[in-house]
Amino acid sequence: MQQYWKGIGSYGTVGLELALSVLVGLLGGRWLDDKLGTGGWLTAVGLGFGLAAGARAVWRALQQANREADEIARAERKEREKFHDDSRPRHD
């Protein structure tokens, strides 16, 4: 059960990381626009960087989930093979 909650915690933060990345990029770009008087294009650049950082976080989480699923499937396959080997009658 603890592993279940650990998984929820690690993947539950992906949405938060995505939102914060976009927000920081957007607000950072807007702040730079105000300071430098660049007319809004740094806000767009900041938003783009924020979206890219958020997408990267989602991509990393998906890769991690796939690795964990493969590892679980491999362990289950090994256990099934062991069970089937143990249940066969031996002819010594």
C-alpha cells in the first residue's frame, strides 16, 4: 500500500510542475517586458520556455512510468515462469 501512495505522490506533482513552469515563464517574461520595455515579445518567449519545461516534466514522468511498468511486467513474468516450473511433475 505504501508503494501505491508513493506513486501517487511522485506522479501527482507532474501537473503542479507543469503549471508552475508555465506560470514562472509567463510571469518572468512579463516582468522582463516591463523592465526593458520590449512590447510583449519576452512574455511570449517566457511562455514558450515555460511550456517547453512543463512538457519536459511530463515526458520524464511518462518515461519513468513506462520503465516501472516494464519492471513490474518482467517480475510478474518471472514469477509465472517459476510457478509453472514448480507445478510440473518431475520425471527423474
